[in-house]
Amino acid sequence: MNGHTIKIVLSVLLILGAGGFLLADTLDNPDTLTYFHGADEVIVKPNDFIGQRIRLGGHVEKNSIMQKPATLDFQFEVKPVNKPGMLKHPEALGKTITVRYSGVVPDTFKDDAEVIVTGKLQPGGELFIASELLAKCPSKYEAEEKSAGEY
């Protein structure tokens, strides 16, 4: 083997070793993988998610946002997204999950905003403690549909 071949073999081994380490580390730490679930799925099957770190998606229920005075502690209700192709469990419509979050909220966080919260569903399946909160910024197309009454 010449010097060029040795460099190629060592490079391939280094890349495979690094990839193997990253894969093993990801699979070994369950908090590294955080799966997304719609509010309808969590409402219908809460026992499947209790204690697991997940991303929960839905809409903020109107008039449900409460903030503890002089703090960054929020509590609000998340309901399933009722759009074609998004709702897997129609029986969850009309039901909500209570979410508690402590931290700065985005400007787009308001009633009926589409949100994704990352955290854990507590025993009992009715309270979700969130460590991250993302609020979707509506697109101009959704705003046009909403003003036309089609949203």
C-alpha cells in the first residue's frame, strides 16, 4: 500500500468511527430524540406519553392564556389542529391539554396561535410541563383565508 491509499483508508475509518459514535450517543440518551405528536393523539392516548420528552403541537385555546403576575410563568390550553390531514383522532375535538411554561414567550404567542411545546406530560395525562415554546407565525396566505372566512 502506498501513502495515498493509507490516507484514504484512515480517513474512511475516522469518518465511520465518528458516525458510529454519534449514532451510539444519540440512541443511548433518550432526551436527544424528541418526537412530535399532535394534541389529538396525546389527548386520546395520554398513557403512551406520560413522562416522555415530546413535542406537542396544537392551537392555543381562546381566552386560556394566564400569566402569574410579575413572573414569566404561563398556563394555557392547547387544542388539536382541526385541518384536513392534520387530525388523526376526531374524538379529541373539543378537548384540551393544560400546558405550563416558564420563560419568555414569542410575540406570535396569542389566542388561537399554532404552537409547538417541548416537555413532558405529567401523571394523569392532563398537564404538560413545557421547557420550550414555539409559536407559528401565520403566513400571508392564512391571513388572507382568515379575513375571507375560509380559515
